Amino acid sequence: MPDYPKTGINFLDITPLLADATGFASAVKLMSSPWQDHGVTHVVGIEARGFVLAAPIAIEIAAGVVPARKVGKLPRKTHVADYELEYGSAALEVHIDAVPPHGRVLIVDDVLATGGTMAATIELVKKLGCEVVGAAVLLEIASLGGRAKLGGTQLTVALP
């Protein structure tokens, strides 16, 4: 979708895929299968479309699911990480007790663009005292260079 949410931004809309039961199930399988044997204890989904993908992926790999939310949306004490977007800045937070220390975390989002939200979520997981096993996204906009901000975190892309 061109020029959304601001002029010059090309938004990738995954809602048609989510509305297609067969396509959605296939996407979940593609995103979860590389992580089946990695000992993942928790899947962190990045607000908001990452939530929709993280929950079924967590079920597929027998892990818990944790939301990384925009600031002010979680009721208990949190860790916070700031990040830059293509069109501004924002912050994410997780509960300080969302994952026990030494947990093995897979981070999930819909699209990797500039890498800001993913890098912030990696920072949050590390603040929890956990290991980032990897990250899974449905799509990557490689031309924006977001992978470079992941600090070597293993990334799988379901629909390259």
C-alpha cells in the first residue's frame, strides 16, 4: 500500500493472508518449522501483527507466548527499549517477569523493514536475562537494510 501511513512509505498489508485459512496455516508452518528443534521456551510477538503470528507459532513449537507492547499498554513493571521507525520513533516494553532468566526466546514479527522494532525487542529479551535463539518474519524488505541491526541474530523469512 503506497504512501501509508505517511507519504513515501510502502506498507505491506498481510491482512489478506490472515483472512485465508489455508494461507495463514501455511505461513505459520513456514515460520515455525525452522525452530522446532531449537529448545525455544517462549515466543515474543511484536505489536501488533506479530501477536497474530506469534501465538500459533508458539503452539506449533510448544512454547509460551509473550507480547512486546507499545509503552503504557502493560499493567505491571516493565523493561522499555526505544527505536526508530522509517517515519518517527517509538518504544516497546515487556513485563520484567515475562520470561524466566535463561529462557530461550524466538522473536516474531510480520515484516522486517529497517530493523528498529526487531533490534529493540532483542534488547528487551536480553534485559530479561534470556537468550535470543533467533527471529522469524513473514516478509523482509531487504532494500531497507534492517538485517544489519540484528547484531548477528539468526533470521528466518517465510516468504523471501
